[in-house]
Amino acid sequence: MAIAIVRHQVSSFNAWKAIVDELEPMRRKDGMTSWNIYTAQEDDCDVTAVLQFDSAAEAEAHLSNPELKAKLQSAGVVSKPQISFLKAH
């Protein structure tokens, strides 16, 4: 199992979430097995996503997908994402 944690700023959480929800087929196709979204208590536009995949290769491929990057930009991502990859033991 591999986990990717992605944190970025968005211009509007609701607008971002609406577009992200439409990406479910892409998530499934790219091998994502689960995902959770969190926001900072003091700022709903400070978004952290915790994404689970069967392998690190699937996580890296999903997050480097140019179509995903374009969709997220159109969803209002306004900062460079901070991405961390974790592995389960």
C-alpha cells in the first residue's frame, strides 16, 4: 500500500470540490483505492488530500498525469502542491 498526501491552496473549496468529485472515474482508472479530504480548521481553502494506492508507482503516475494537473488548475488550485509519499509497514 502507498499513501500520497497532497496539500495546496484553492481559491474556493466548494468550486474545487465540485470538480474533484467529477474525477472519480480517473481515480479508479489510476488505481486509487481510497481518498479523504481535509481542510485547515481556520481556512477551508487550505486543502489536504490523503490518497491511497496499491503501489507507489500508481500514486506517482496519477499525480503526474497532465489531465489531472489541468483539471486541478481549472478547479482553482492557486499554489504549487506539496506532495509527500508514504509507505505502509
